Amino acid sequence: MAEAGSVLFVDDDSDWVELLRTAFNRAGMPNPVQGVKDGPEAIRYLRGESPYANRAAHPLPELVLLDLRLPGMPGFEVLRWIRRQPRLAGLPVVVITGMQAPGDVRRAQELGATGFLIKPFSLAKLVEMARQIRDNWLRPAHGLEERLDLSASERGLQPAKLQAVTGGPKSAITPCKSRASAA
């Protein structure tokens, strides 16, 4: 079996990055969580630019968790950039935010987000969310490069639905097409 792929968490609050690492650990998830603080840093990471050029230390992630409210470059702009990169076309990007404004889910959908999560307010709920992330978007049976080449249906994603999680049960939002199903 391939090594568990890493998760890139783009959030300007380093405490959330540490909390997510703790939640992954408590959920028994071996996926390392890499944290970056803003949009430009996320882009440097995904491009493999300095200081992230060493892919052994900073691997291309299996999944990006993206906060919307970031300094310097909003999360929506980061999502737009990711979706315009052919090499990252199959990379799942899940928006994770503490404050949902009207229209955020729809805009995330339109820009090609794979899912939409609301940050929970307890560690127990964050551990539950980590399990949902694992079950919906992390597939440890394939190598990293191979996973990026798989279509959404082969990765076990449901491209017809963008999922929103608010710390409780999942609720389907409106149907949307992923890049894989639109092609």
C-alpha cells in the first residue's frame, strides 16, 4: 500500500493547523498535515518554489483544505488559480471556513471546489470532521501522482454534489459538475 498522502491546509491561524493535526491523529489518520498561512504561500507550495522545492519534505498534497478569509489573497482566488493549473486539475480542494457568508457555497461550487466545510467549535466535532474528510476525499490505496490522474468517479468522489458540513450531518447543496465530469 502506498504511503498516506499529505494534506495542505491553507489557514492564517496556525492554531487551526495544529488542531487539525491533533484531530487527524485522534481519528487514526496517518496523513501528514502541511500548513501554510496565506494564498501566495499556498501557490509557492503547490508550484514547488522555495522554500517548498524539496518534494520529500514538502510533497504535493493529496488534498487541499482552503480557508476563504486569508490575508493578501482570498481563498476564492487561490481556488481559481488551482483550477487553472493543468497539473492540479484532479486535486481535490475542500473549502473550510469559520464564517460562511451568503453565496460562499455557490461561489465555491462555481470555482470547482470539491466540498465545503464549516469549522466546528469543539475538538470532538473536529475529529468527526477529520473522519469525514478521510472517508470522502482521502484515498490511501493509490500513489500521489496516480491519484491526480484519476477521474473524480474513480477517486470515489461524488462529482454531481458539493457537500456542505456544518459540524453535523452532511447535506447536499445544489448539483454541480466537477472538472472531471464536465469534460
